[in-house]
Amino acid sequence: MRIFRRPGAIVLALVLIAVAGAVFAADVFAQGAPFGAKPAAPPPSGFAGWVLAEQAKFFRALSAAIREAKADGSAAYGLFWLSFLYGAFHAAGPGHGKAVISAYLVADGATIPRGIALSAAAAFVQALSAIALVGIAALLLGATARAMGETVRWLEIGAYTLIIVFGLLLAWRKGQAFLRSFVAWRTGKPAPERADHDHDHHAHDHSHGHGHDLDHDHCGHAHGPELEDLKGRGWLKRGLAAVFAVGIRPCSGAILVLAFALSQGIFLVGVASTFAMAVGTAITVAVIAILAVVAKDVATRLAAGSNGAGMVAIRGLEFAGALVVILLGVLLITGLIASERMFPV
Amino acid sequence: MIRGPLKTALTAAVLLFGTAAANAHPHVWVTVKSELVFAADGTVEAVRHAWTFDEMFSAFATQGLDTDKDGKLTREELAELAQTNVDSLKEFGYFSFGKSGGKDVTFGEPKDYWLEADKDNVLTLHFTLPVAAKPAKGEMTVDVYDPTWFVDFSFAEKDPVALANAPAGCTVDVKGPDEASTAPTNLSESFFNNLTASSQFGSQFASRVSLRCR
């Protein structure tokens, strides 16, 4: 690890984080720059048209599968498979859920089991939210699309407010830790850790082989998978907040599938298909979350060898993660970034 | 030395900010048929749209609207939805972007709007968009697209466009997304500059109706 024992090596970690970010930014369907910047011209081969045609085909296959499932129950398996793929690919495009979970994982104790657990829980909550919406509003109350749209809008406002509040709390914690590490670095004294700072202080007894003995301020331990990681009540509370903030707003695709299944008189098939979608979503989001965890782990390892400055960088990274959560919440609630929209009803 | 953390913060922010914003993929597919309606003086006075939605969105949109529970949706049962549609479409500029003589053609409040459902309860929204100011004679284009690409618009394969009361010598054609964005050869320079300056994400998927009159 000697070669990493200079603050400049942090740049390497940044590159890794950038790569992880780029991977989850790589949305095959989104070829243009955001915010109205001039989109890249589609290649002469008509790639844009091809993507369009493929997506349209996929959506048509999904609705055709629902029709088939109505006529022949065994066709439902094809529908579940398509739904699973839809969930997996749909989640591959960057959305606020993945961004919030990834930013949260960077900000707060990032471990792979936590990443997987959070992703799965968020996808499950999102499936339940869509089922509850269409099940209660449409099936039981006979509500119109407009009423459902308004309900979704309220859920959105709730979810985005939760994201902001959650980000603020996270930033408060992580900002303090950042300041402490900064002061420690400037004064050359190890930073005092507060008792409530549940930064995986357990399980110190195993060796990580990354200059632990020099690392007196216990900077951001990123352990390998272990059940212990899922304990710790402070983390669990914040993790649950993240899951709800992300999962409360149902995905439009699930609402559409459920509404169509309901119109075909096979609502339960739609429910099963929504869960298949959630499995696909969970897998993709978990992969992205794992990338965020690995990136932070590498950054932490690099920082461990570089005395106080690396520590400041890691705390800064965590603080930045918290700020990004706030930023996402603000952008979402002000409508500056639209999460999802259907045709206006 | 503060550059490390600061740089980290900026990198993380830019990445997450950018990626969340780039999230765009359609959930609703609309098949468009449009008609250019001419005034007596030979200029276009309105665009008459007929937009057919995909069956999943149709099922969602018609939820709870079959008030007499006969499984069929009448124009009356759909009247309120049609009203909501055209009201809220205003915010999105009716997803219709007209150009004529290098200038934007703006549209007024829609007229003659209604929704009809076919035997599978697939919805078609009919509405007429009057032009607010007279466009130049004999040359006009209309792009139909959602800049944020949550709704995918594509023209029907059969009879995508038509002309009503057109003077002799006028023809109209439709170019699909790729042709429209890569083959602007028969458009004036100023038109293309305008398009580039104001175009947004979804414009690369726009289909363009082009009117030419001799």
C-alpha cells in the first residue's frame, strides 16, 4: 500500500468513483445531454430509431402477454419473464431511486449486504405502492386516472420531502464528522469519535491489511459481507428512511401493467407481474449499489494509507453524498428534474 | 490540500445530478395522424390532430370512466377526460411545434376536441389546434414530440398526414425521427439554426410534417 501513501492517490479513487458513476449513468435509452443541451445527433445507422422501435416492441410484447395470459393462464409465465426483464432494464436507466440509494451508501456505512438489502427493500416497497394504488383506487374505489395521478403526485411530494429531510439529517451528521476530521488533520491529533457515530466500530478484530495500525481515527471501515453489518440501529433507521423515500412513489410501468391487467379482468396476474418487475429492479439497483460500495471501499483503502488528508477526503466524500441526497430531493420537488410522467390526464 | 475533498464532492455531485436528470424513456406511445387545414387565402389556419394511445395507457386513462358499466366507452363518458387532456396539454405546448418562414408558429386554444374508444377501448384524442398568427404562405413544418420524451409520438404508417382545403400545388410529407434530424436539407438555414438552438432531448425523436406549396 506504500504507493498509495500520498494524498494525490485520492485522485485515483475519484476516477474509480467516476467510473462507477458512469456505469450507472450509461442509459442506452438516454443518448442526449440533460437540461436541454444539444442532443448528440443520432448515428446515420438510425440508432435512435432502432432503440425507439425496440422499446415500443417490448412494451407491445408486454401488453400482448397480458392479453395472452387472459386467454391462457400458462402464458402468464411469459408475462412474468417479460416483466422481470422490464424491471431490470427499466432500472438500468438512471432514476432518482438509484441515485438516492447510491448517494446514501456513499454517505453512510457502505457495505455490500446493506446495498443489496436496501435495493431489494426499495424495489419491494415500490411494487407494494403500485399494487396498493391500483388495487385500492381503481379496483375498490373505481377511481379515475386523474384521481390516481393526483394520488401519485401527493406520494411524490411526500417522498421528495422525505428525501430532503433525510439528506439534511445525513448532512448534519456527516458534516460534523467531516469538520472533526478536518480539524484533526490540521492539528495533527486523532479525531475524537462520538459514541453515536455508528461507523462499524464492531468487528475491529479482523485484519484488513490496509495500514490499520497507522489509521488511528478509524476512517470509514468498509468490511466485507457479514451479517453484523445489517445491525446497528442508527443505520437501520436511516436505511429504512431511504427505502421509503425511494419506494413510496410507484413506477409508471407497474401502474400501467396493473391497470391493463385490471381492464382485462386478471388483476392478480398483474400483481404477480409487478413483483416479477420488482425482482428485476432489485437486481439492477443492487448491482449499481454494489458499484457505489466498491468505489467507496477502494477510496477508503487508498485513504487509509495517507494519514489525515485521506481521512478528510473520505469524510468529505460522505458529506458530499449527503449533500447530493438533499440536492436530488430539491430538484425533484421543484420539478427541475422530472422523475416520471405519463400523458397528462 | 483541500482540493481532494472538494474535488470529490464536486465529482459526486455532478455525476449524480447529471445522471438523475438524464432519465428519460417513454411510458406512453402515441400514434399520430395530422391534417393541415387551410383558410380561404391559402394559408394554414389549423392543425387537426388524431392521437391514438397504446392499449396500456388507454386502460389506465379510462379507469373508472365506464359509468354505465356496459364495457363500452362512449364519447360522453370520455368527455371529461378529453377536457382534462386538452387543458393540461397547454402546459406542454400541445407537443406540437410549428415553424414557418423561419419563425415559430404558435397555437391557440384547441377546438373541437373529443375522445373516442375503439372496440378494444383503445383511445384516440381528436383536437384541432388553430394557429395564433398566420404562417407564411406555402411553407410550414410541424414537429410532434415530447421534449422530455416521456411520451413517444410517431406518425401512423397509413395516411399519417392529410391536407384539407389546400390550394393546388401543395404537398405534404412526414419524416420519421432519423430522417427528420439528419436530413434537414430542404429546410432554410434560419429554420435549422432555430431548431438547434431551441431543441431539447426529445427532439431527436421528433417526426416532422413538412408542407410545400408551389
